[in-house]
Amino acid sequence: MKLLKERILQDGKCFEGGILKVDSFINHQMDPTLMKAIAVEFVRRFASERFNKVMTIEASGIAPAIMVGFLLDLPVIFAKKKKPKTMEHMLSARVFSFTKEREYDICLSRDFLTPGDRVLFIDDFLANGNAALGAIELIDQAGAQLAGMGFIIEKAFQQGGGILRDRGIHIESLAMIDSLDNCRIHIQD
């Protein structure tokens, strides 16, 4: 995705420790035109997969997931990071956040993810794979199946992509960051 890569290079900010900040167009302030293009690309890349639900984790994955769901006319579910008092039949998994440097539980209701569901997971980043592994755990607990996982940005220099691909999961990342060394953004062509 040329448009996405250009935007990362133009507006992305790098911080020490391998952190890429894209909050001016993806995960704080969003560019709806870019988000639509991202969703169209995910739909194209997962056209050969069969799924009936789109899933993400709050909050940054919601925008791209909802756009994919909208384009395909499919329901979108998202795992919450705090258990609401009203949630029944809860599934939960523990996740470590790379950027927040803390563990938290993600949860969703078994009412919305059931055996027989085939799920496409969409998120903003793939780094160490912790959020993705937590999502897989929820999908497994529900007796559902994972159809594939799409990420707007993958930090190829971290282990998450390898872990997921070694499991045989269909992974699609729209921009692959090779390095953030010396706070310079290097993107694969």
C-alpha cells in the first residue's frame, strides 16, 4: 500500500525503544479516506478466505475492523480491555502491552463469538504478537476458528510475525517496518 507507506514516512514519528507513533492518522486522529483504502486492501487480500465475523481489540483496531465489516456487511466484535459490569458469559485472556509496558485482560462475551464462527482478526500493529495471541486464545475458548489476521503495520524486526506465521496463520500486513534504528523509519518496498 503505497499511500499508507507514504503516510508513515511523512507523518509517523519514531521514539526510542522501537516505538512508531502514527496517532495523527491511524490511532488517535484518523484519516477516514486512508482507513477506507486500508479496509479495501484487507478485503482484497482476504478474498480467498471464508469468514463470518471480523474481530479486533479495543481501541485502535476498531476503526479498520469496522470499515472491513462495513464493506463486507459482516458483524464486528471487539475484545474489551476492562470487564463491563453488564458482560455475561465472559471469555478472557491475559495480554502484555509493548507500548504500555503492562499486562491486562482482554474479554468478550461468548454470546458474540460462538462455535462455528470463522473470524478475521484486524488490528493496527503487529509487534511481539501478544495481542494477536490473546485474540487467538479467545477464539479458541469460544470454539470458533481463525480465518486470518490483518495488520496495518507490522514491525518485522520483532518476533510477532514469525510466531504467527510459524503457526500456519494467514497473515497480511499492509506496511512492514524493517527497522526503527536511530529513530529512522525503514519500510520494506
